[in-house]
Amino acid sequence: MAKVKYYFNTHSLKYEKVVIPLKKRLVSVLVFLATTSVFATVIILFAYRFLDSPKEKQLKREISQYKVQMELLNKRSDQMESVLKNLQDKDDNIYRVIMEAEPIPDEVRNAGFGGVNKYKELEGYDNSTLIVETTKKIDKLSKEMYIQSKSFDEVFKLAKNKTELLACLPAIQPISKRYMKGIGSGFGFRIDPIYKTWMPHPGFDFPASIGTPIYAAGNGTVINAEWDGGMGYGNRVKIDHGYGYVTLYGHMSRVVAKKGQKVKRGDLIGYVGSTGRSTGPHVHYEVIKNGKQIDPINFFSNDLSPADYEKLRIMAAQQNQAFD
């Protein structure tokens, strides 16, 4: 209950009750309410500007944590990029060199970057720079890793083909060196045993006793295993090794291989003889690449030591008379 106030009236010399007019009361109330509202507004604005609500504090903590995680992600992407660069360097300068393949051009590895700004929707935020840079790195890494993965698939295929190629190459002598009696004649111009004139000799003559085993020089498919029909090779075997390579074995006493047969390096295909146009027991051996007869001396890598190879090379170079 409001206190009743009195004042002393000097005219009537009496205490009289103070009566406040209604209008003045309303004005006082309005002034009080206005002052309170202004003060409350100031407080609210101050609190809104300088004080955080519990929800805002939680959101700021989450944003701070996200920023830390984004920075860690950025650092990890830098580490991944370094590892990927190392793999790319090995791919271009080691693996592809061994496989005799061209390195991947930089424009292929870096394709799809730059140009239209596809990160525009990430701009305009407090941490936009960090978010955009990290996103760019991850996109770039993703593209480069995809290209590198495809490159490794290609290298693996090349390695598989290389293994098959190495197995198919004619890389051994057609008869064991323990049965060999030297080199009858090498590749190149030699004295023909019949006409006694210089004529091209398209292969190697390996003299050996009749019945000495003859072996396939590499993996392949037998395409001929029969009498040569007047070509002078007598009983012969021809093997297609793929990759453009064919080998020929002539003057056999007996043919073991069959036409269409799959053979592996070192498989028995026949025996030394002197059939056809021959002046003594031996095997005439040819290496043919893309239809052209080439020097077999370059294909005895698997069963000769460096010293044996040099000795064979010197004997093959002698200008002697051929056996066929």
C-alpha cells in the first residue's frame, strides 16, 4: 500500500494530504517506463554485442574445433601430396623406364585444374581461405591419385607383358654347350660349302654328334615341323615366339615337336642330324624378327657366362666355310 504524503499549508496553518493529479501520474509512469525500456535496451544490446549465450558458446567451440580439424586435414593433405609426388617420380623415372614406357606428361597429371572457380560457394565466410585451399588440395589429390592408379595398372600390364616377352625371347642355344663342338659358322657372309663362293649365311651352325638333343630357345608355338620341301634345311622346326620373333632349327635327324604344339624354353623338339643341304651333322639355327633374319649372337643371354659369350662371339666372327 502506497504511503500517504502530507504537506504543511502555510495559509491554513494545517497539514494537508498531498494529491497528485492523474495527468502528472501518467506522465511519471510513462517517463519511468521509457527510462526502463531504454536502460533495458542498452543492457540487451550490450549483452548481445559482448556476451555469448550458452548456444553461441557451444557453436563457437564447435567452430574452433572444426578449424583445428581443418588445419590438421590441410597438413595431412600436404603430407599425402609429398608421398604422391614421390610415387609419381618413381613411376616416371624408374618403373616406366624399366618397362620402356613414356612418362606421363605433366599436362595429363594436372588436367582439370584451374579455369572456372568451382569453389565460389565456399567464399564469404570467416574461414573461407582455409576451407577453399583445403578443398582444392583434396580435389587435386583425388584426381592425381586416380591418374596414378591408372598408371600403375598400365605398368603392371607392361610388367606382365615384359615377363611373357622375356620368357618368349629366344635366349638359349639350341643345343647344350656340353654337346657342342665349337661353332661351325656364324651369321654373315661365309664360303658356301657347295659352290665355294661368298654367300650370306643367315644363322648359326652348331656342329654336334647325330642324335644330340635340340631344344626350343624360348616359349612359343610350333608352326612347322616337317621336311622343308626342297629349301635345303632338311627336317626342320620353326617356332613362333610372338612379339615378331621366329626361330628355325634345320637338318634334324628326327623331329619330335608337332605343328601347333605349345613349347617352353628348353623343351626337346628334335635331334641333330645332317638332312637336307648339309655337309656334316649340325643344327642350323636362325632367329627371325618381323620376317628378317638377324644375328643370333645377341640372343644367348640365359645360358652363357660373360667369358663363354665372348668366346662364342669370337668363334662366330671367323670367316670360315658354312656347313650348309
